[in-house]
Amino acid sequence: MDPMIARDLAVLWHPCTQMREHPGTLPLVPIARGEGAWLIGQDGRRYLDAVSSWWTNLFGHAEPRIAEAIATQARTLEQVILAGFSHEPAVALAETLLS
């Protein structure tokens, strides 16, 4: 068994997956990166991400503008809970969504 898969099965629960079927009936596919609508496996094989990994359906994986915006924001503030706190990007996003 691939060492990464063994590590995965020892520590991760995969939601929406019948875990008892791993690693035999339903082998895990180790993914190295994403490119647009494609997932690239550690072995170099390409898989069409037909379910958009749930969250990438509009712009695909590794979209440079989104990655840069995330990196820029992360250099200032990654996240803060809005329980008694606020921050300008959250207010600006809410204003944009409401408009």
C-alpha cells in the first residue's frame, strides 16, 4: 500500500465515503494538485473533477487571481470570528453581496 494512503487511512475520516470499503473495494486516489477542472494524481494521471470538489465549480483549481487574493489577505489577517469582532474585508464583502 502507498505510504501516503496508509497514513491517510490511519488518521482521516472521509465524509460521504464508506470508509469500510477503503483501501480494497474503493481505493483512494492520492491527488498532488489541481489545474482548472482537472485533478492531477501523484502518479501524474489526470482526472476530470466532475463534482468540482464541491467548492471550485465556478473558477476551477489553482485560479491565479483567487490564489493571489487569498495570499494577499492571509499576509494581513487569515480569519477572525465575527463574535464581537469585525474586519474591513468582511464588511466590504457583505456590502458587495447585498448590492
